[in-house]
Amino acid sequence: MVSKKNLAEWGSAGMVFISGGMAGHYASLGMGPVQWVGALVAVLASVTVAVTVRIWPTPVKAKSTARD
């Protein structure tokens, strides 16, 4: 069964892979300084999302405090 957590983790990992691959591809074709900055920001942002997805705490369900 695919959970939301697994989907978020694999999706963010894919985003890092794709943004890094695209940055590398366009770097091999030749990029200007502004394009380098844009590629760096894209890769760092995708890494930030991937790290955040993995370390963000899961919500704790409140325990019932009903008294008998």
C-alpha cells in the first residue's frame, strides 16, 4: 500500500534527481551567470523540500481524555 509519506518522500527524491539532471544538462550546453544562479536555487530548493519531508514530525493523535 502506498502511503502519503512514501509518496512525498519518493516525489521529493525524484524532484532532486530531475532538477539536478536538468541543471547538469544545461550546464553542459553552456549557461550564463544568471542561469547558474537559477539552477543552483532550483537544486537547493528541491534538496530543502526533500530534507523537510523527511524530518518534519508526524502529527500526534490526541489521546482521549474522557473520564468515566
